[in-house]
Amino acid sequence: MGEEEKALETLVSIETDPPPASPVGCSWYSLRCLAATSIICGCSCLGVMALVFAVKAEERWKAGKPQEALFLGNRARRFALFSIAVWIGALVLGPLLLWLLSYAIAQAE
């Protein structure tokens, strides 16, 4: 009877363990900050998606689902970086296309 109680205690302690610590190099706060920055300094629709995925990733991590959390965190990071890249591309290509258009009009005259 003593061995069964000991086995039951071991089983209960395994099930009630807290979720593992955050992986090395992954800070949920910095991921949310990157997503918020991509809303302000990037294409806002992609930045909002990044923020949604960052919050979902943090919730999944707290729920004890590290695989899903890492997948959603990577997706949030990709959306945030793509949002900033799109905005920088628009800032560079906008004046370049205006210059090209004015050049084409000048050549047509």
C-alpha cells in the first residue's frame, strides 16, 4: 500500500509541474515590442497580425504548449520583419518611381 501511494504522489507531482522556462533568446515582451513597432514603423495591417500571433504565442507558452508557442512566435517575428521591410521598400521605391516617371515624361517631350 505504501508503494502505491508513493507512485500516486509522483504521478501528481509530474502533472502539476509549471510550464518550462522561456527558451534561450526568446522574450515574449521583446516579441510584443517588435510587433508594436512594426505597427507604428511599418505596414500596419501586417504589424497587427504580428501582434496577434505574438499574444497567441505567449498564451500557448503559459498553457504549456511550447511547440505551438515557438511556431506562433516565429510567425509573429516574420510578420513584424516583413511589415517593416515593406514600409522601407515603399519609402525607397516611391521617390525612385516618381523620378523615373518624371524622366520618362521629360524624354517624351
